[in-house]
Amino acid sequence: MLEEEIGTALRCSGRTLATAESCTGGLVGDRITNISGSSEYYKGGVVAYANEVKESVLQVARTILTEKGAVSAECAVAMANGVRTLLDSDIGISTTGIAGPTGGTPEKPVGLVYIALATKDYVAHEKHIFHRDREGNKCEAADSVLKLLLKYLSIF
């Protein structure tokens, strides 16, 4: 199970994790905390669904939100860095996107999700377009950010 592998890797490395979620609405944090003992490495998370929360709590720059949008690589990276700083963790991960079935545009369709991972010295982000229903898109986004985290933990 992905969450168990992540927990083992974080526990062995002594690193901590924080999550910032928009489109997944807390699903990533829920999955992380399904593992007994996750309090050893999981600091907590912020569900920043509204742009005001992204800006005021996670310190996402207003210019990112107005010029790039909440559904952008720049926003995902800022969210990951913001939660990492806010909760004083080694690693921050984030999700932001359009779960659907409404809210999409030709430029930003339903299922578009950006995920990011940030540490003090490293940043990674990915763009995904999922083609499932709302719940399916949320699950795919959560899986993707957890896979990105596991990949990072296996390399660094």
C-alpha cells in the first residue's frame, strides 16, 4: 500500500510531511493518517479550497492567483511551500485542480490537476488530466501526489 511505503520511508529518514489540498478536499491527509503511527511523521494539513485561504493561510501570492490562477503549477508549488513553512515540516505536498463535473473551461478542462512537492532545497510539480467522475478525479489526484512523494523519498 502506497501510504505504508511512504510512512516507512518517512519514519526511516526522520523527515516530516505536511499537506495542502484544494481539489482533493483532505483526501491525501486522510490516506496518510490511515496508517497507524503516522503522527510520527505527519504534521498536518490545510484544506485551502477558497482562494482567500490559499492567500491568507498558505501565503500564495495574489499575483499567482490572478495571473496564473488557482489551478496552475505556480499555485501548486506555492501551496506546497506554504504548508511546509506554516507547519514547519521537511516536505510539503499539494493538490489543486478541477474535480468536476462543472468548472472546466477549454483552457482548463474538468480533470485538470496540478500537484507539487517542496522541500527547503527541492521543488517538483506535475500536470495531470483525469477523465473520471468527481470522486474518481479526486482519487486519481491523491494517488498522483502520493506517488510523487514516494518517488522523491526513494531518490533523496
